[in-house]
Amino acid sequence: MTQTRTNRSLSKRQAEIANMVKSGKTSREIGHALFIDSRTVESHIEAICSKLGVRTRVELVVALFGTGASEGITTQHVLKAYQSDVDTRSIEVRVLSEKLGVAQAAIAGFFQTLDESQVPLEQVPAKFRELANRYLNLLESFRALQSDDPEVQALKLEAASAILAGPADYDRAEQLLTRAEATDRKASDLLASALEARSLNMAATRAQRGELSMLRLDYVSAIDHLKTAMELVPHPRPDVRAQYRLRYANALYVYGEERGVNDALVESIAAYREALRHYTRERAPLDWASTLNNLGTALRTLGHREAATARLEEAVTILREALSERTRERVPLDWAETQNNLGIALWRLGNRAAGTARLEEAVTVFRAALLERTRERVPRDWAQTQNDLGNALWQIGEREPGTARLEEAVTAYRSALLEWTRDRVPLQWARTQNDLGNALWQIGEREAGTARLDEAVTAYHSALLEWTRDRVPLEWAKTQNNLGNALSVLGEREAGATRLEDAAIAYKSALLELARERVPLEWAKTQNNLGNALVRLGEREVTTARLEEAVSAFRNALLEWTRERVPLYWAMAWDNVGLALLRLGEREMGTERLEEAVTAFREALPEFPRAGVPLYWAMAQNNLGEALSALGKRETGTARLEEAVTIFRDALLEWTRERVPLKWALTQHNLGSALLTLGEREADTARLKEAVTVFNDALSERTSERVPLEWAKTKNNLDKALGLLQEHV
């Protein structure tokens, strides 16, 4: 067996005894094995402690195992051992033991814990490192926290030995620590003069139980233990109580964030606020800033799950306050961390606002964070910020004409994927694939071809390989929703209804997890998207059932997409209600539905300012023009038709051929239809000639290869206009 750096200075006999101590044997067992008296063994152990600079047997055991370094092992090391058969695993476990300085039995036990907890394979390496670090830190705590009570010290020595033996003996360690705590409690009751010291020992022991629960991924027990540890600290020691309170708050946050438990996030926020009563800016400025950063992160996480924006606004305020002490000059990486957290909060807020001011601010903040979060220094943090930057750029690009910002977002996502690989961090890889799909979908919607849309579908399907419903139900549902968006646009450009049917299926699948009670705004968004797919399907069917279903879906969206809460999305839903009513009105004899459609479009327009969201403004103008044109065709006068022509021309100011060629062609087609109807009612042929020109313009983008159904509609109208002109000859 190869000697470690720690025991190379020992004699052969001392090294032999050290290895037996390391394996957990008692002095009597060692003496029996070596045929020497146990007192002789104790003398050797005293000499070994002296050489290694430790005082007690517990310290000796910790020293013999070293401090460990989980960063020194690779994902391949862990997975190879985890997936090996029994014989091979023992070899791999020995290799990991030597690399980490952790007992083989403990490492074997880590794998057993991962098996029993059904940790997904892709999370095994990270959880293994977490367990190894918690294990070593727990052992170190036994060395650092010595008890003056021989009985407690003996129990802790036994507990340390049990922990060294691995998870099979964790229950025994728990029992021993419980006994140690009970012994301390009894002594505390009996020895009033030593109450403070004993109480601190009790708190430390209970905190160790909390860390042991974290080692087992048992967050509920850990929270209970850490809360008790905090409560056990005597009043004269607020500094210790504040430390335990922070550990308690952190455990609550991890539980709430990982398991989706909002009540735990609420409790973590309260705990962080309470900790700030001790960690004041005047007393401990960096601790104060660190606690504010954690508080802001918890508020941001909870705020993202709520319909209101109050938590997000508070998160922004608190994170800015943290930056007043977490400066770039003093703590550059901590400064970058808080900048990134601030950027996410701003992005979440910007996502709900009509303008782009918050989003632009988020982009600036993310770019600032990247000044310190470089790929060379912190590659995974760099990838995180690149992904977050991409999200903000995508949101801006969605609201602006052209595709420049969207292309920037694609670049940021592809950069993130250089470090966030599937084999290394599968869930983060899936997140970036989903986000990349969003940017590609937006670009594809504005381009004539389908290449980008097909790329988006591929990206979403890639994301769903890791974002499964069982593993991450909300993320799975959001990706289903996004997949539906890309399929819906593709279906709009194809003659068949297969893609549109697939889109409707994807949206309905998403709603299985995106419940109104759970994530109201996401539920509303998916209802809105489902409505859009149903409208497109309804346009191709004889019956009106799909269109009626679409109206219901849009009205559902408006239950949560209120004007006060999310004005831009509220306007979008009203615009979509108008579109569904328009299609229904086109199939009915009366004009009631068409008048309702006009009202819906006019309702939406005030929240679609041309200066702020020009593409949405043009969309609403085009739709309003369609409704007015449909009404005008059923009336004897031409006022509605003339208004429609004016509105279509306005829409074309923003829906240009360069920016959105197919939408430009749609508006040209609608303009031509209104001009054709006016031309049919006039003796002069000027309107008919203009209609012919406009239809020909539309057909330059509406080709039979690209959008066969739309091409057929425009070609039919062109032929009709040409026929009417021929009659005038």
C-alpha cells in the first residue's frame, strides 16, 4: 500500500498502527492483532500524534485522511466507479479513496446513498462531490470542536469512527451524537455556571446533525436541526446565533429552489431579514452585503413564480444595495455574482413590462458581470452569465424590428454551450438548448424560409432529452410550450394541418404541469399560444368549433394577463381575441362578431405604442384593418373600406419587406383585398389597377413553394382583379 504524505515520517510500526487507527480499530484490537499490550499501542499513538502535530485520536484520524479535494477527480472517475460491477467498483473505490483521502467504506456508502435516493445519473458526479465535501467538513468539525467532557468526547470519537465507516453506520453516528447532545444537555442543567459553554456545544452538535442530514440530501431534517441549533445558542452569543440563522436560511432556500416549495422560500426570506439585524453594514459590511445578496436571490426566485412584481422590484433594490459594499475593487467575483443576480431580476421584470428599458439595463449588468466572470477564471459561471445575457437580448429582440438582437442572443447561447455541455451539466445544457430554440424561433418567424424554425424544433427536442416531465416538470412544460410555438409557425406555412395539430398537442401537454394555481402567468401564456394554434386550425376547417375554443382559451389568458399586471401581454391577448372573433364573423351572416373584433383590436392598440413595440403595433393595425375590411364588404358605403386601406398602409410602415417579409406580404394581400372591393364598386379602374400591383408585390414573397395556401389566396384575388379589369376594356 502506498503511503500518504502524512505518514511518510512514521516508523514502520507506527505507520502500521496509524493505518489500523485509520480503519477504525480500537487500541485493544490493534494490540491483539500485533501481539502487543494495549498500553504499548497507546504509547505508539501518542508518538504518532506528536509527529503529526495533533492532540487527540479524533484529530489523528482526520489528519490521516487529509482534507480531500473533490475538484481533483473528474466526472469520468465518479461515473466509472458508480456504473461498475461489484468487483470492478472495489478497485475504482480504492482509486477515489486515494485521490480524496476518504475511507473506501465511506465512498462505497456514498454510492449506496445515491442509489437509494434515486439521484439521476447526470447528477451523480456533482452530488458525489457534494457528499465527499460534506463528509470531510463534518470530520473536520470533530477536530475543531473539542469537548471538555470526557464522556462527550468519547461519544464524538465513536461518532467520528462511525462516520468514517460510511453511511451504513450513519444511524449509529446519529445515535451517538444524540447521546452526546443529551449528555451536554444534562450537564448544562446540572452546571448552571457552565450553561453558556455547554449550550454552545449543544448547538454545535445539533448543527452537525443538520450537516449530516444535508449529506443525506434530507433537507427537511436539516432545516429542523439547524433551526434547533439556532434556538439553542444562549442570548449572550448573538454572533453564533446569526451564523446558524444564515445556515438555516440557506437550507430553506436550497429546499425551496430545488423542490419548488414556495413556503420554504418565504421562510428563507424571513430568516435572511432577521440575520440582517445582526449583520449590520456598520458592524460587518461584507457580511451585510453577502446576506443582502442571498435575500435578493430568494426574493427574485419567489417573485418569478408569482403573478405580482413586488418581490422582483424589492429584489432589484436589495441587490443594488448589496453592491454598495460588494464592490468590484474589493471582492471582484462576489461583485460579479451580485451583478448577475441583479441582471436576472431586471430581466424578469422587463419580461412583464411593455418597453425595453429594464431589459436594456439587464444587458448592461450582465456585460459588466462578464468583466470578472471570464471563461478562463470561472468557466461555468461565465456560461451562466452568457446564457442569462442571451435571455435578455432575446426578449429585446422579440420586441424590436429586425433580427440583430436575436442573432446576438444566439451567439450568447452558443457561447454558453461551450462550457455547459450535456455530459458535464445536463440540466443547464437543456436550459440553454431551450433558450436557443426561443431565439431561433423568433428569427425564423421573421424570415421567409423555414431553416431557423427547423433548427428551433431540433433545439427544443434536444432540451426535452434531459428536461423530462418526471425530473423537472415545470421546465418540461415550458419547453413543450415553446416547441408548440415553433410548430405553429411552421404549420402556418404548410398546406397540411399536421404541424398545427402537433402544436396544439404540445400546448395541451404543457398545461398538464403549468397549472393556473402554480404558475399563473405561464398558464396564461400557454392558454394564449393554444388559442393561436386553434385559430390557425379553425381557418382551415369548415366548422367553427376550433375558433370558439380559441376564444375561450384567449379569455382564460386574460384572467391572469391583466392590464395592471402585464400590460403588453394583456394587449396581445385582446388582439388575439379580436382575431378569433374576426374569423368567426367572416363565417356568419351578421356583423356582431366583426364589430366585437374591431372593439378588441382598438382595446389592444393603446398598449402597443409604435415607438415602443413597432412590430406589435403593426400587427394590431393589420388585424384591425382586416376587421374593418370585412365589415366594409357587408355594408353599402365605403367608409370602413377606406379606413381599412389607410390602416393597412400604416402597418406597412413597420411591417417592411426587409424586416418581416411574410408579414409584409400578408398586409399587402389584405390591402389588395380592400382595394379590390372598392374597385368593384367604382366606375373608375384606378383601385383595381392598384390592387393588381399590390397582389403582385405580395406574391413576390408569398410563393407557392414557401406558403402554398397563402399563395393560392393571393393568386385567386389577383385573377379576380385582372378579370374585372378585362371587363372594363
